Amino acid sequence: MSYQSFRHDREELKELLHNYDNLKSGRSFTYIEEDGFERIIEYFNEKEKFTEALEAVNFSIEQFPYSTSLLIKKADILISLRCFEDALKILEMASNFGIEDSAFFIIKIDALLALELNTEADEVFYQAIESCEQEEKVNLLFELTEVYDDYEYFDKVFDCLRMILELDSSNEEALYKICFWTDFTGRNEEGIKLYQTIINQSPFNELAWFNLGAAYQGIKLYEKSIDAYQYAIAIEEKFDYAYRNMADAFIKLKKFNEAIEALEKVINLSRPESILYEAIGHCHDKLNNFTQARSNYKKALHLNPEDTQLHYKIGCTYMHENSWNNAIKSLQTALKIYVMQPEYNLAIGRCYLELHNYEDAITYLGNVVRVRPKNINGWIELLNCFHQAELYEDGFEYAAIAFEQTGSKIIFVYYQSAFLFASGQSKQAIIYLENALHVNPKLVKHFIELNPSILQNQLVVDLLAKYKKTKK
């Protein structure tokens, strides 16, 4: 629209509103056409002044009492004011004039859904489908996807989009939208059949191939999804979303080199994104290419400097290389923002443990169990640290706390026994060990792993032998 045209429309609307105010106040009689009233009503609607819109539509209906379009507009305004039953009464009046256009059906379904009259809404839906021509039917179905989405009838959204594609298999808007709703509703098998039908009709429809790949991916048929994406790419070689999804499928299949290739293609076709570099870093991580993984995590971090998870992942690459001090630097950066994040505290605790800095290791591992007191693994890490630091008395006390906090997990009785043995309290240690063996003998391996030399203790050997005999 040109500036002159926009200015003319604005002046025309200003005059209409002025005439409407005069007419409403009785200052003068000015005739306003029906379409003029519609513009006034639409103006108030756009400003979300629904009470004033209702006043305007009531005034206009007094002038044009047989106008179905004005009655339908009134019903629409009543829905905005949440007067659903009143809206249905107005629509009933409009239907008496014998004209039922797509707007009539959309508003009626909206009102019925709001009143939870779903069966009646379905009846109107099928009535609308039968009464509309194909082009109008497509527009109607698109409008209804918005209505059903608002009321969270997501399967009906999928149904509307499927019906559009059954009427017009090349409709790009429907193909784009139904890809999301196929996955969201979990109706992947139906989607597969639909897309295969479209492909049989139009073998070079790259969107249908892409949707087919996404539907296969939704039911974890990754090889088939990759095949479908490759067809989409063969038709449209710059189809970056096909490369994205294909990379994800390769990752699920643990084909990390192929995934890296697909992700690099996406970067070349579109613009660099943090998530893409992070995914490439993940693939290199899985391939034990820690230098390349770190390089890509740093590229991702450059694009998204607030993402503390990237600092954590960089730290982990250093940990894999036993570069503990470098790992600590990255992890401390992550911890500046999320001080008590358990995953970060666990990692940095392990680093300090490897450096035999037991005081700091206990501090960070203590944070883990403070945040997640019911998590067994955090307690095990902390107790291992106490044992390695030869803090046996403290270890025994914390093992008792762990037993209590985790709902009496017997593994911590084994730990109590180990700490008692380490501190020279063999008689008491044997009692704890026997109690633990009685409840769950399989966990004795953790007891032995903590200190393999314990098998040189005759008391332990005799108890294990005795226990085996009694269990036979």
C-alpha cells in the first residue's frame, strides 16, 4: 500500500468514526453504509475495545436488521467477551436468513468448544465441510486449526491439516505445519501413510519427503528417516532442515562422523548457530577427539556466552585428557553462575580428588549431596573421597547419614564396615559387614573395590566363605 493510499484510508476511517459519534449522540443524521459500519466495528476489535465494538454492532444492526454479516460480527464480539451462549443465539438468528459462510461455522464451533459441547461442535464441523467449495474449504480448515489449537484439541488440528492435504497435496503451508503436529500428537504412522500417498502423486515434493523422514524419526526408524531426508536433499540440495534432522538421526545411530558432515553442511547453508557447534562438539566428544570437541564447544560459547553448560562440557574434555587444572578453570566459570549445580560440583570435586586436594574435593562433593540428598551416586563419590583421604571417622559418620537420607540403602552399611576396618575396629566392622551381606550379598563388590587388600583380612575371608556355605 502506498503512503497516499494509507493516508486516504486513515482519513476515511477518521471521518467514519466522527460520523458515527454524531449519529450515536443524535447531533446530526448521517447515513453510514453497511460496509462503513463493518470498518468501524473492525477498528474497535483491532484495538480490543470489545464493549465499544459491541455497541457499534448493535447500532449497525438497528440500521441493517437483516444483515447476516453484522450478526456474525456480533457473535464474534460476544465470544471475545466470553458470552458464548449469547453468541450461539445470535448465530441462530443469522442462520434463519439462510446464509452460512465459513465465518459463521468458525465462530459457532468456537462457541460450542468454549461450552464444552464437543459433539455439537463436531456436527457443525462436518456440516461446514460439506457445505463449502474446495478453495473455501481449505481456508476454513486453516482457520479451524487456530480454533482447535486455542482449546488444545491438538488431534483436531492434525485432522484439519490432513484434510487440507487430501484436498491439495501440494499446499506448502499445510505441509510445513503438519510436520510439527505429526510429532506433537504422536500420529507418526498416520503421517507416514499420508506422506507416502503425496509422494506417489508428486515424487519431487521435497517437503513431503522431509515430513516422511521426520515421521520415521518420530518412531525411531532412523535408517528410513535418513533415506527420506536424502531424497529431500536430492530434490532441494540447500534444504538445511533436512541436514539438521539427518544429523540428529545419525547421532541416534552413533554414526558421529556422518553427523558431523551433515552439521557442517547446515552451517555452510545457513548461519552459524551455537547449537550446531555444540552438536559437532558432542560428536567429536563421542569419537574421543577431545581437542576438536573443545574447539567446537568454544565456538558455540562465543555465540552464546551465557550458556554455562558449554563451560562444563569444555571442562569435561580436559578431564578426559587428565588435564585437571584446566578442567577446574572451566568448571569454576560455570559455577560462578550456578553455584550449587550438582553436575558441575560433582565434576570439579572429582578433579580436586585426582589432584589429592581432599579439602576442596569434600567441599564440592558435599554440595552435591546437599542439593540431592536422596541421590546414591553423590554419596558414593563423597564417601570414596573420605576413604582416599583416610578420614575414616568422618567417613563412617557420613555413611550413616547417607543410609538415613537415601531410605536405608544397604550399600552404605558396606561403607560403614569399610571405614571401621580402615580405622582398626575389626570386630565392629565384621558385624556391619555380616548385616550387609544378609540383606544384599551382591553389593559386596563395592566393599572390595574400595579396598581390595581387605581380602587379606582373615576375618573377612572367613565370613565370606561362611556366608557362601549358608547360602548353598
